[in-house]
Amino acid sequence: MKLITAIIKPFKLDEVREALGELGVTGLTVTEVKGFGRQKGHTELYRGAEYVVDFLPKIKVEVVVASDRVEAVIDAVTKAARTGKIGDGKIFVTAVEQAVRIRTGETNDSAV
């Protein structure tokens, strides 16, 4: 099993969720986060004063899938989240050693 973590632009969340739904991904976790990469921050004007916004709003989407589905999920998220502009985000893949469904006690692939 693998944990796929995608950091995306907030307005792309619905498209990513739909793309994952079409693949049959039944569960995901979404978190509002702030951060920056090469995009850095930007300046904004507030009440006539200019100030720098260092951290940009992003969405973190986390999904655990069977190892054989990783490439399909990455492809779907990439296509749904891409705008072609700086700040589109990143995808990270991490190994998951064990998963347990609390309600039933099912483990690993059956728990996902």
C-alpha cells in the first residue's frame, strides 16, 4: 500500500476529487495548508499599504491505495490539478506498512 499526498491549488480540489472518484478511490483526507516552493510569496495591497504574503494557501489531499494503483492515481491527480502555471503543486508517494479499520478490525488492503 502507498500513501499519496498531493499539494494542489485550492480551486482544483473539486476536479481532483472527481478524477479520483472515477478511478474508484473511495476515501481521501483533505486539509487546508499554507506553504511555498519556487513560487515564493507575493505582494498584496491592503488599505494602501503593500505587504508580502510568504505562505500561499494550498490544499493537501491524502489517499491510501494498493501499490498497483499508484501510477493511475498520480496520472489522474496530475491531469486534474495541472494549470501549467507555477505553483501547481507536488505529489509525494510514501510506503504504508499497515492499515487497520477501527470499526471492523480489517487490516491492510481490506481496510482501505
